[in-house]
Amino acid sequence: MSTATEHNKSSWSKGIAALVTLVTIVSGVIAIKDYFDHRPKYDLSGRWTIENTVERSTYSPYLNTRTSFTVAFTQNGNEFTGVGEKTAISGHAVTGHDHTPLKINGTVEGGRIHATFTEQGINRETSGVFDWAVSNQSSQWVGTFFSTAADTSGPSILRR
């Protein structure tokens, strides 16, 4: 084989190798960017406290009541689930059957959380929604709640 042919094959091989390397690097950069673009900005996994204050209700004894729940969230992407229980009413720890279980399902979009919940009360199951917005560097979220328990609603705080 002539030296020119060998040189052309060597140049061709080096060109292909350089192209493969470039494609590999670009693909890696795109994959890393995609990971960070789709990774949730906020991680809700772990233990949280929810405090609801009843401002509106069809049952007047509920008005101005503060109800606290302790929940543990597990997050997968922008979706999360949580389980917990009622822990206090108007600052007083609940006991016995008053520790009603709570289940939550929701999504985190930007700095907002939308979630639905069910609470297994002593006599019946109730359901509702939470809508929170981030404040205080993601360790506290503020918003509102609505529950089918006597159509209660009002402000809600989610905090670590």
C-alpha cells in the first residue's frame, strides 16, 4: 500500500474517532442538562407538620380551631404521597381514637403544591385539598385547605 493511502486511512480513522468522541461528549452534556431540568426543585421527602386553622365551617364549634397533623412524605419526581395522623387540636395533644389517620397524594410544580387528602375519622371518612406555596427557603409552605368535614376551610401551613 502506498504511503498516501495509509495516510488517508489514518486520517479517516482519526476523524471518525474525533467525531465519536464529540458525539459522546455532546450526548453526555444533553443527558446531564435533561436530568437537572426534570429533577424536582423541592424535596418533600421526610417528616412534616401540617397546621390548619378553620375560618369557615357549616358547624360553628369548628370555627377558629387549629388542627395539627404529623405526616411522612415520600416523593417520586414531582409526585408525592404521605401518611400521618392528627396530633393536636388547638394546641392540645390528642389521645386515643382522636389520632385519626391521614393519607395525602399530591404534586409539586415550581413553588406550588397541590394535594388531595383523606382522613379516616372516628365516625366517617372525610376528604379535601391542600394548596400551598413555598416560603422560607422550602422549609415552610403556606396556603389553604378545604375539607368535607362540615365544609371547613381556611389557612394551612406545612413546615419541617
